[in-house]
Amino acid sequence: MSAVKILSNIYWVGAIDWNMRHFHGHTYTTKRGTTYNSYLIVDDKITLVDAVHASFAKELIENIRQVVDPGKIDYIVANHVETDHSGAYPELLKLCPKAKMFGTQKCKEGLQKHYYGNWDFQVVKTGDKINLGKRTLQFIEAAMIHWPDSMFTYCPEEQLLMPNDAFGQHYATSERFDDETDPAVLMEEDAKYYANILWPLSSVIARKLEEIKTSGLPIKMIAPSHGIIWRRDIKKAIDAYTGWSQNKTKPKVVIAYETMWGATEKMAYKMSQGLTDAGLEVKLYDVAVTDRTEIITQMLDAKGYLFGSSTHDNDMLTIIGGFLAFLKGLKPRNRVACAFGSYGWAGGAVKAIEEIVKEAGITLAQPGLSVQYVPDENELKRCYEYGKEFAKIVKAG
Ligand code: FEO
């Protein structure tokens, strides 16, 4: 995709990664690909904010070349070390070796440990500004959004916030702005990014949002380094982040289970009937057949979780085990959960699930429900009632 003017003399010069399907190793399934957004500001000092993945360095350089000779770049703002935004620096800096880089102290250290380059780097802190001519850039340290080195860059003359990973989405599109794309898909990808990457950093994000609100910086455009640029639905984007970062939920239950011969699945379906009849929104997933990234996204606004597994070797099955280990790392707060499952003789899955649920900081709402072998009519009725009882707990908030 060619360079796109986003404001007067400011251009998107990034890359669209249509075929990216796995991000962060295999921890995040990017079914709609991703973008690496890089912004070129043409002022007295020609400035690039963030770069792209190394495999798209050629596209970045070609896009810059459509606007200016890359050799004329004076400044490079590195908001983040992670290689999806920094990978192209070695190739780019061959063309503009005298460009001065700006970033946090941790960014300087991190780039050095990635690329071992002899680059001109100036460390900046929150409140520091650089003058580009007609515009200034102001820096806001944003440690742990999403690495210790992370930083936001703000241009007061344009009321433009460039917050790198924050407000981004893994979403490959030919459109660049929120008013040009399907808002439902955009919000789905926005929530997916938050749930699968930023959720454990919620307390830091809540504080940063408050800091930005208190500082009273007017924002007319949020240009993240992944996905769509926000210029119409800025309030919607900030409100969504505010709610997620405060772990706000709704009366919704996600049932996630793994089943060996179908008995645990029968229990899950009966519980879902009880919950649905009680008026709750329910999502039900066999974790062995549905992608984890999608399930985690649905868990972001759900108050209640029901986790099920058949017993195998006195433990839960391995896919639900991996799923719960991932969820524990996301540090969900203000949630309630229960465990259930079928066993043959000794049992063990329900206890194993309950242990990891407690370690994850999720409240166990009621004792787990186990059934030997295949549930009979009475046991299925008990599963239905169990769902209804859980619904009351979820509704109580
Ligand atoms: Fe998009 Fe934390 O890198």
C-alpha cells in the first residue's frame, strides 16, 4: 500500500501484513492479519514515528520515498523496542545514518540489545519536547504499555496522539481510518488486542488514561502503530479502554471445557441451558476446537466463567490446562468461576481447575460439580440447576 496523507504534511508510511496469522509466537491468532503503522511528519525537521517489522523494511522505505528522500530524515521517534515496530531500523538507518533517535532510557538499552547499532540516540522523559519547526512533539512515558520501554508521542499543534500499541488492533485493511471501516469488526479487533495482550497491564493502563485525562490534552486523532486510525470514534475508543482497564463486566458467562468422550460436554450444554433460561448471555466453547484468542476475547466483558474437563491421570486434560495457564497470566479481576467435569474412578480434574482458578485471582463461586462416567437424567437436571444457581451469583455482581 502507498503512503497515505493523514493530516497536512503527515503521512502513514507503514505496511499491511495481510498474511500474518500468528503473533507473539503462537500466543495470538491474527485471523485478519495486522498492520505496522509508521508516521512521517514533513516539517523543518523531517521526522519518522515508529517503523515496521524487518520483513517490510522495503515497503516502509518505498513509502517514505514517495514523500521525501529517506536520506533527509532528521529525527526518528522510537516509541517501543519490540521488533514489530523496530525491525526495519537497521535497513532504514543505512539510508539516514545521521538521523537522531528519541526514546526512553529502556528503549535505548533494548534497541542496543536487539541490533547492536551505533545509533545517535537521545533519551527523553515525560514532558520533554522537541521542536520540528511548525510543530512540536511531546513525550509521555508509558512503561508496560506494553513493554518497560514504551512511550506515547503527542503533537499539540495537530492534537495527534501516537500511542504505539495502545488503541491498536491486529487488523489488515485497505482503509486507514475508523470512519472508513466496519465499526463492529473494528471494536471486535480492538477488544481482542486488549484481551490477549494488554489485559494483565490493566492497572497501569487505567492510571495512564487518568493521567492523560487530567492533563487535559485535546485529542483529535489517535494514530496507533497497529490497525485503524481513530479520528471519528475517539471517545468510544477511550471509553472502551477505560471500561476494560477497570475490569468492568456484564452479566455474561463463558463456558470453556475440554471433553474426552462427550460426558463433560453434556454437562456444559445443560449448564448453558440453565444460564440461558435465567436470562444471561452465554458463550460455550470446546477449547479443543475453538481458537483460544477468540475465547479470551469473549471473556473480557464476562462476569462469570464455567471451566470443565474430563479427568485424565487424576488431572484436567492438557488443552484446557494450557488455556487456564494462559488465562492466569492475563490476571482477570472481579470475576467469578466454577469447575465441573466427568470422571471414571478417582477424579481430579475439578480440583485441578479450582486450584488454577484461585491462583489466577478469580473467585470460586460455588463448589465444583463432578459426575461419574456419563450423567444420567437426574445428574443432567443437577447441571441445569447448577447453571441457574451460577446465574444468580453472576447477576448479583
Ligand atoms: Fe506492537 Fe509491543 O509491539
